[in-house]
Amino acid sequence: MIKIATEEFEMEQVQTSPFFVLSFLTVINKGKANERKEMKLVAYGSPFEECIKRIVSNRMSVETNMTLSEYIDKFKKEVSKVLKEIKNEK
């Protein structure tokens, strides 16, 4: 099985299938005494490409005002960044 992990997300292959489980790092009880960080399951049984799209969408969700062409350009750049991160992981 394949497992791809960064500080921001984890992708783990579902047995020997072409599908993955995707989890994002989230902060639980933010600002409270028992604040902690955990990986939260966001997708189960998703193809590799879908996981990449979800990671990029998650990163881009903080920006609000963009034109369509700006969004597409930024999306392509973020996809490239994510793929580079994955290739550097061992």
C-alpha cells in the first residue's frame, strides 16, 4: 500500500486498489486549553486525481475575490506545487 504524508495532509491507498483515503490536518478546540492538531478524514475511496483537486481546493479556500482566469492560473500552480511535494516525499 502507498502512503503519502506531509505536514498538511495524508493520502493512503485503500488496500491494493487505485483509490485513496485523504485526511487534512485540523486544529481541534482552537484557542482553548485542550487545543490539539489531528488528521481529519475528508475523503474515502477517491481516485488520486480527486485527492489532488481536494488538496488544492483546500489551500485555495482562503482566497475570496478572484476572476475565473486568476482562479484557473492559481489552481494550475497549486496542482504543480502539490505534485512536487508528493514527488519529494519518500
